[in-house]
Amino acid sequence: MSSILVRDARPNELDATGALMVAAYAQFSPSLPAHAWRAYEDEIRDVRRRLAAAALIVVEDAGQLRGAVTYYPDATKETNTPWPASWAVFRLLAVDPQARGRGLGRVLTEECIRRARATGRDALGLHTTHLMEVARAMYERIGFVRIPEHDFYPVPTFRVMAYRLTL
């Protein structure tokens, strides 16, 4: 890797970060009903809506934004499913499709772990799906374990799987 910098997104980068995140998730659109993808795409793009409760962390490589993740230091502020109050969670981890395979997803995950530990959280949670095989494998290598009691179904036939890393 060249010059990697991990930091919070700047206000003037929010639109570009939202677009990067949508581009990273676009590969999954054919696996969802069209109406579900449109709603998910809108949610992914709307990074501003999450800023009241979360940090938008970005990774830049050689001065270019290459990835982002939404980090909730208080898990109860992430609203997809109830999380324990002593946890932090992250969601929508995204790496620019042209920058994949260089460890940037792991860099973003490790920053979430670092922040959760620094604030004394008991665990770090996340959601992912069967479609996200590369991400799931990375999370499991890091030590995240499945916790099905925190799964949810945005549409009746599509399960979003929960994972936890005890800190």
C-alpha cells in the first residue's frame, strides 16, 4: 500500500463518499428485487442522515478517497435491529471497486475496532449478507462470530446476518 490515511470524512466529501459507497454495493443490486435495491441505494447514499449518531470514516490512498464505513460508537443508535447498549457497531463498509484487494476493507474494520476499544465498548457488531462473501471471510479471519439472534430480514426472503467481535 502507498500512503494510506484513515480519518473522518470532511463535510465537502459527503456526496463523493455516498457515491463511492453506492458504487461499492452496486454489484449486489441484481440479487435484490428492484424496489428493495432502490431503497437500499438511497439509504447507502444518504450519509448525512447517519451523521447525527455515527462517524463516517474514510480511507484515502495517495490522496484519493477509496473506501468508507459508518461507525456507531453507541450501538443503540443504529436502528436496523436492537443491539446491546455496551456495544459499538459499524455498517455499510465500502471499498471503491477499483481499489479492492489491497486491504482497505481491513484497514476500515481495524479502525472501527480501535475506536470501540478506545471507548471501552464490550463488543463490536456488524451486519452482512450471504452475498458479501469476501467481506464475511475477512470478518471471520479477524475473529467476528455469528450471532443469529441479531439477524433481520429487510424483505421476507433476504436475511441480513449479524456478527460480533468481543473486545
